[in-house]
Amino acid sequence: MTQNKMTANLLWQLGRITALGLSKDKKNIVYKVNTPSVEENKQHTKHYFIPINGGNPTEIENTDSILANKKLSPDGNYLLSHQEVKLQHVLGKDFYPELEKAEVQIYDSLNYRHWDTWNEGKFNHVFYSENKTDAPKTDIMENELFDCPQKPFGGDEDYIWSQDSKNILYVTKKKVGTEYAISTNSNIFQYELKTGKTTNLTEENQGYDVTPQFSPSGILAWLQMKRDGYEADKNDIIVLFQGIKINLTAHWDGTVDSFIWSEDSQKIYFIAPIDGTKQLFEVHFPGLTKMLPQVHQITDGYFDITNLIGFNETKIIVTREDTNHAAEIFSYDLVERNWQQLTNINTETYQSLALSKTEKRYVTTTDGKKMLVWVIFPPHFDATKKYPTLLYCQGGPQSALSQFYSYRWNFQLMAANDYIIVAPNRRGMPGHGVEWNEQISKDWGGQVMNDYLSAIDNLAQESYVDKNRLGCIGASYGGYSVFYLAGIHKNRFKTFIAHDGVFNTQSMYGTTEEVFFSNWDFGGAYWEKDNTIVLKAYKEFNPINLVSNWNTPILIIQGGKDFRVPIGQAQEAFQAAQLLGIKSRFLYFPEENHWVLQAQNAQVWQREFFKWLKETI
């Protein structure tokens, strides 16, 4: 029997794979592996390719010679690129050049900071040039105060060539300042090289339009959300065919993560959350017939498909992970319906470990619904023993609680430390229908809190759960959940851990950067006194109004560069706990954002996490 278990040190020695695409001849898969070094506090990167049908990987120094260049126009004549352009005066020295040592920033509108970066008046712009050395570049967004790629997470998927090389398609949100901060209305624009004319292809849609992609035969598709300001709206696949826009997934009760065209342009394959996992689906493209597009789920199992890479005849190449295994590259045979693992970055490590067992169970909620709950057990689990048990509260609030493999909230590591983890797919989770997903909006402290308590109460009935040693943990909306449950749990829990959590909905509204999020989820601004939904969000559902009930130790963690849930949230919570005389600790990472990305910081995070649990549970 394997005795070794996952440790925090080992977790940060694992290789982290990123698929870069298929080689030019489509015979190989090109990928990179980042391996963290705790000692050096950085990551080392190596590039490889591996035959698409399996075999030994080959390390390469430069991927340009083997990887297809997506930014080269199909006719080979032009290249696309992007770079930052300084367009706004923001810094003191911009306004007063003679005062070059002045450290000041001056703003006249919102969007003065975003995610983890302050606005310095620079914007991402798309350029094209002839495919020759030192060719001059043309800025297709000249003097526009908009970003492509979109900040903070957009990449080169935000701008592409048309099949005839005559047009460039790009994604941006053409709003500035305060308008930018309150809207999600991005669009897909088409720039014509010959005339310099720009056309908005999605002008009628008010929500997100992103990730344009042409089929091999030249049919355009993209992802679309309908409602402005709702970042977690149902994500549909839209196809533009002969001037007509067709929603391929309108009648399907789910939401799309990402997609890829089939080689014959007859289908689109996509990833979507379903029943606590992320699986592969397909939808047929019916053209202009009145036939309703049919969606079919292709794969099933206790795993997440996380990325679509490409095709090899009957096989689709993807990355796949689960709570016991970090991502690797796999192929799935669409005819034979079987899997082949192509990379083995961490296989030897996992073979030396005792792995945790994951169980899917269903719990009846207080309103009579069936809720999926993941339960993760320690390696060598013994049902005759009693184990401390952690209720895990997912963030988002509308992100899937699936078979993900996290390097912070790592269920495998928690289980290896002899904790049982209870992870409910509570209200607000995609993968259980659009209605279930939407029920959390404007109801942060409502039914979802009953869902949490239903899950932990159900597990607490098991003989192997130590009812006197229950903990509650989570980040972001999960951190909000921790703060809220701390005021209503009625002594169920012995300890709480909240990372970058919302503690005060009113001050959150006043300091967060993407205001559209709070407008949608809280129902509006706190000063709207006649809005009953708003009153609920800032009164009944505000954790600060439950602090008088706090009586349990709490660890509060915060990143200094988290502008989505700013530092004041953690400061207010820690100050309240301290002044109430509750055992509490404040773990502050000045240079981290909404996550913990640096290797040594991550080690401190894990050590303090388990240290706190040992002290309090």
C-alpha cells in the first residue's frame, strides 16, 4: 500500500502544463511546462512537442519553427500584433513635466484601477504590418481609448484574421471611464484593410461578445451573453452565416466555457459545466434550415476538460484534470469513445502517492431541491474513525465547483492532512441549469446559506464525521460566505478561514472596480432607499450586521493588490474580530492580487492554513 501523501512542498514541485497548439503539419502537439522553484521564488519554463498519436516528448528551444503562427494572415502577406499605447494624461509628470519626481495620479472618472493594476493612461491596441523585416506597423485602433486584448485577462484570442486576409476581427469594450466600469458590453469589430473602415458586427447585443473563431470553411462563430452588466449570464454560441446570426445553444439549458469548430465545419465542440464536472459537448450547425440545433454531451466522468487544442482525424485533443491530478494532455476518440493520455508530466509523482477518494452525493435542500455535493475523503480512509471535516465555500459566486485542481484550495492536499472536505454545488453554480445558476443573484445571504448548512448537516450525520470538529473555509464569494455563516451557524463550526472575502457590501460597492458586478448582484447602489432588493443586499445580507453573533476563531487572508475585493474588507473583518475578543489572525500578502501566485507566498499560505486548523479545530 502506498504510504506517501501530497504535501504543500510537493504540490509546488509539480509541473504545470499549458497547451500552445498543434504544429504546422498537425502531427504534433506543442506545449510548455512551468515548474515552480520555491527556493528561487520563480517558475522555470520548458517547451516541448509530442506526437499527436502518442510517443515521447521532445524538448525545443523555440516554438516558432514548429508552431503554426496564428497572427500570420492566411495569404502569408501580413502579421498581427498588439502593444500598449500611451493616450491619456494620468500621472503628475504627464500634466507637469517640470515636476518629474512628483508621485501622483489624477483621475476624472472610474476605471482608475482594474483587477490588480492602476490605470496609467495606456491602452492595448492591435497593429498589422507587412510580413517582412522592419515593416512599419499600422494601429487599427488609432487614438481610441479602448483595449484589445481586453484587460485584465484578454490574450491573442481577442484579434484574428478573416479567412480571405482582407479583414481583422477584434474584441473590445468601446466605453471609457465610469461607463466602462458599469458595463459588460464588449463587441466584435471588423477592420477592413483596404479602406480602413471599422464595422461593429454585434452592435445589437448588449452583453459580452467574445472569442471570434472562423471554421475551416470560413464561417464565423463567437460566444455571447445577452444582458449588459451580468458577467455570469448564459453563454451561448452564435454563428454568422450568410448574413444571419444563429444561436446554436439558445434552447439548451446550460452555459458554454469555450469552443472549437470541427474540421468539416458541420459541428462545434465545446466545454461546459455539468453536474459538478466540465465535459465535452457537440452541437450541429444546421445552416439556414429551420431544424433546431441539437446539443449532445459526449464525455462523462469524475474529471474536468479544461482546454480544446485541436483535431487528429477522429480524435479531439484536450487538457484534462481532476481533484487528484493536475492537468495533462489527452486525446479522445470521437468514434471509439475512449481516452488516451499523451503527456505524463506528473504521472510518476502521483503513482507514488496514496490518493484521496471522491464521492458524489445528493442532498435535499430546505426548499426541496436536489443538490450535488462533492465529498473528498483522506487517503486510507477508515470509516470506523472520526475525522475533522471542512465545509468548502466556492467563490464566483457563479463559478463551477467541479473536478478542478487548484494550487491553493487543493482538496487532495487537505484530504492528505486527514480532513474530509464537503463541497456543495449550492445555488449559483453553473452545470445544473440556468435557473439554478441565476438564483444567487440579488440573494447572496438567502437560500444559498441554507444550501451550505444542508450540506454540512447531512454529512455530520455520518459516524465518521467528528461533529465537534467542523470548519468552514472559502475565498471571494466563498469568503463572504464564511463571514456570513460566522453570524448564523449556531455553533456548528469550530473555526473559519476567509480569503479575499466580501465583509461589508456597502463599502465593497464603494471601492470595487468593476461596478457592474455589484450593480447586478446587489441590485443597485446602497443609496437607492426605495429599492427593496438593494435594502436587502446592504442590510439583511451584509455580514457586518451579523458580527454581534460572532463567537468563533477566524483566520482572515488578504492580497494587497486585490482591487476586486479591496483590502478594507479584510481590515474591517479583522478589526471587528479583535475588538470582540475573538481569536483571530490577519494574513496579508502586499504583492498578491485575488490569488496567491508567488511560490514562497504560496508556501506561507499553506503552512498558515493548516497551522490555523490545528490550533482551532
